[in-house]
Amino acid sequence: MTSPLRESSIDPEEVARYTALADLWWNDRGPFWALHTLNRVRTGYILERLCQYLGRDCHAERPLEGLTLLDIGCGGGILSESMAKLGAQVHGVDVTGRNITVARMHAEHSGLPVTYEEVAVETLANRDTHYDVVLNMEVVEHVADLSGFMQACNRLLRPGGYGFIATINRTAASFVAAIIGAEYILRWLPRGTHQWKRFPKPEELEALLTPDGLEVIERTGVRVNPFNRRMSLAGYMGVNYMLMTHQPGPRLS
């Protein structure tokens, strides 16, 4: 029998920081403008990869119809709403109550049937709930216990399902770009948004996936152009990167 997981990954300081910023989530010219820009890149990547592996048409009206999808650390619901518009049945979770309030209000205003819940992934995993797709985007660099957090996330993916992880690599380049550049020089993000020592290397994440049977099937870097504020997929993974994972099992329909 699988042992229950404790909510040890929650960092109170990170929760407090995002509580203060919760009301600004949907201002695409405010502190989260970079997240809105990144969202267009990651939404396209998730859609294309899922359609490729599931044999679906990316250009269909609702290409992700019928898929259950979990958005971990959903914040104000930016990615959750994008996935719901593509037809997925979305469950967005966050440990910051004000984020969930903002997300619910915006989804209601947008007429999108997204289910939001203030809950830790460990609690969710203990319910023995599973999803076809699990999104873990820009979250792992903010948790206190990465190993425990990833164990819970792994449990939430059903056999045959696909996961996506987006984060920042722990390299000298990322310290210059994500900390010094983005927070101190360009001031794209509030100072203190990231802690460099918490950035996981791809191989470190992969080591936390394999014990639960997950395999990394796709990798990509994300390029940020500081001059025009544009973002795009790239081969270089030294700063921002995304991983697509798969839990072997019956093919999703």
C-alpha cells in the first residue's frame, strides 16, 4: 500500500509572496507580463506535443476534448484557461487562496468551466486521483521539498498519461539571465521572485521521475529575447527549459 504524503513542499514565504501579487495575475502589462508571454509559447508546445502523441488534429476546434488535465500551481488561471479553451477538462490547484479566488472569478467572467481548488499536491495525491495530463509549470523552483513534491506529482499521472514540467536550469547562465538580468537590471520580475539554488537541473528532475516509472520523451529550451521581450522554443536548455514525460500504460483515447 502506498504511504500517505505529507504537505512538506509548501514554503510559507513563497505563499505569502504570491498572495501579495494575486490580484495582478491578469494584468498582462504588470509584474506577470512575462508569464503571459511565456504562456503563448508553452500552450503551443503542449498542444503540439499532445496532438502528436495522441494522433489528434491541432487545428480542430477543441483538440484536447475528453482529456482530464491538472494544472499544478495554477496561480490566477492563465494556463488553465488556455487549456480549457482547447477542450480539456481542467482542474487548477494552488496553495495560495487569493490566487484561487482570482482564478475562479476570471473563469466565471470568461464563461469557462474550470474547476479550481486551494489544495497541496500531496493532499490531492492521497485521494488516489489521476489525470490524463499533468502540468507542472514554473512551480518546482518554488517548493521547499522537491523530492516529496515530485513524488506527489508523479502519483497524479494515470498510466498512459503525459506530463509537462517547465522550470529554470541551475547554471551560471541562468544566474545572469534570470536573477541579475530579469530581476535587477531589466526589472521584468520583482526582486526575490527566484532563488537560484532552487533551480533544478534536468538530470535532477529526471532522477525524481524514474523511480515512479515516468520517462522523459521530449526536451526543449525556451529562448528569451531581452530586446523585444519575445520568447520562443530553442535547443539551448541552459536557462529556461521544458520536459515532456510519459507514464507507460494503455494509450489514451
